[in-house]
Amino acid sequence: MATETIPDGHGIARIPPPHGTALAFLTLTFGTFVVGTGEFAIMGMLPEFAASLHVSEARAGYAITAYALGVVVGAPLFTILGARLSRRELLLVLFGFFCGGNVLGVMMPTPGLVDMARFITGLPHGALFGISALIGASMVDRARRGWAVGRVLSGIAIATLIGAPFSTFAADHLGWRIAYVVIGLAGAVTLLGVWRYIPADQPDRAVTPLGELQGLANAQVLLTLLTAAIGFGGMFTLYTFLTSILNNVTHVPEWMVMTYMVLWGAGMLAGANVGAWIVDRNLNAAVLIALVGSIGTMLVLPYVLHSRIGLMADVFLVPTFFNALGPALQTRLMDFAGTAQTLAASLNHSAFNIANALGAVLGSVLLAHQFGYGALGMGGALLSVGGLLVYLVALFALKGRNAQSA
């Protein structure tokens, strides 16, 4: 039975959850936490993952790339194929697919088959985050969209704060397969939560796959997605190799590695909340502050690599600025996507994973050419500069369009 909608005074139907807003937001946030843990956990457990499959860490890293590619392909694929489903129905399908992908990955015996399973598991990722953000925004007034999106996406930050470090711990003591069994079970719990607590919205029968694609014919949407694809890259230039930096440059004891991982997660959580707060006041300011701050914190990296305290500070600040970008870009897409809300929101996370792959590849190239770990900061800063330039182009294009229509 469809849930009654409530007009919010801004042309958007606000949908009340069947058992209260708090439980609905808790379900969505837990869902992004579970999926985020599934994405980031493998980075911290890469040494154990590689050893269990009898390959080098460089070869094992292909599993990370395979997942990112799955996200890029899956976000538009699932969104277009599920265009006639309600958001709740599509979210149930996506979590079912996520659980199945994790089970498949655990069962695969060889590196190539594990890569294939990670690609499959990544397919629902972008649509999961995008639709969760849209559902969250639909449950509040328009003026609180930034808060709602930040609340839902804060699960990603909590994943890096709690989920990924404890997955690393579980992998070290029980093996990576057990860690991913637990992640798959947590996905099943989320699926039940979606079925129970998320409002049963009506599917829009007027939406078609072609209509979703046509809705993307907006320069502002494309420039926002490009900002994400480039601007987030610097974060992954550092995060992919953070454990290696701690072991090979900063020389921290093994027990301290988790401390840095927890600090990284705390920074992401702070960024999600601060970024959402700024978005509800000035969206463009949120984007510009995030990108300029990202440039600064990445440029500092080479100078703090040998300082445990200095690196701790930067490990907190880098994700704080980068993750403040997420709620801003997701909310901006809602403003410009028109009839392609679901596809645009999903593609935002495809763009995020293009940045993931781009940052990891750039870091690998810099290290392979013997530039050293300090060069990761310079490379990451350049990606943030690229994202900033793209966003400035978007602002100038919008200003020109508004001037012509005035």
C-alpha cells in the first residue's frame, strides 16, 4: 500500500515513513555503512588478502579496481533497468544483489574469479547510495536536504571509522573471507530494515529508461559529475597507500595502524556533517571550501610523513575536507537533474569510484617511477585543482546562462 505524501511547499512530495523518520534514517545510514565497509575494508586487509591468494599486493589491488569498475557500470545499468520500480522496490533489489555478490566473492578460489566477484558486488553500489540519498531527502523539507543527504551518506564515513578497521582486525585473525561473510549478513539485515521501515512510495510509471538518459542532457549535471570524478581522486591517492606509508616511512608499530585508520574515519564523519551544515546555508561555498581545503591538506603531506603527530593531523584533515564535498555535489545534482534524479544521484557514486580508480592509479604510477610517497600529496593536490577548475567552469556557465535569460 502506498504511503500518503505531504507537500513540503517547494514542489517536492515529502514521504512520511511508516514507523517514524528516526528508524528510516537509521536503516539508510546503516545500509551505507555496510556497503561502505564492503568497499573500503579490502584496502586495509590487502596484505592478508594477497597472502591468502598467493599473489603480490600489486596484483591483489586489481580486486579494488574491479569493484570500482563495477560501480561505474552498475549505477546507470541498475537505474535504467529499474526505472519503472519505486525507489523502495529498487533498493530492495539492490541490497539483495549486494548480499549475493559478497557470498559469491567468499566462495571464489582464484584471484581472477575473486576479481570477477568483486566487479559483480560493485554493480549495485552507486544506485544504492544514490537512491538512499534521494529517499532521505524525500522525508524532510527542502531546506533540510543537505542535512538529510549528509545523514544518510555519513554511513560511508562511519564505515571508515569503525567498519573498515574492524574488518582489517577480523581479516588478520579470522581471514578475509570471514570478514566478508559478516558484511554480507549485515547487508541482509539492511534488506529487512528497508522492507520494514522505508516508505512505500509509488513508482512513477511515466519514467522510462530513455527519459532518464534524456534528463542528463544538462551541462550542469555533467560538470557536477566531472567535479566529483576528478576532485575526489586525491583522497584515494593517499588512502590506497596509507598503510604502506605508515609501515615504510613513518615506521609506526603495527598496533598504531588502526589508530590512523580510525582517525581517517573520524575525519570523514566530521566532513560529512560539517559539509551538510554548510550546504543548507550556501551550497557553492561548501564545494569551494572542500576543494580548496583538500588542496592545502594534500600539499602538506610530504612535510609530515616522518612525523607521527603531524601525519595524524593530516590523516584527519584530508578526509574532512574531501568528504565535505559529497553532500554538496549530491544536493546540487538534485537541483539540476530534472527527470533524471535517480540516474544522476547514482552516477555521482560512479564518479566517486572513477576518482577512486584514478587516485589509486596515479599513486601507483608515481611510486612505480620512484617519485616517493611524498609525491602522493602533490598528485592528490593536482586532482583537487582539476576538480576546482571544473566547478568554476560550471559556475561561470550557469552565470552566463542566467544573464542571457534575464
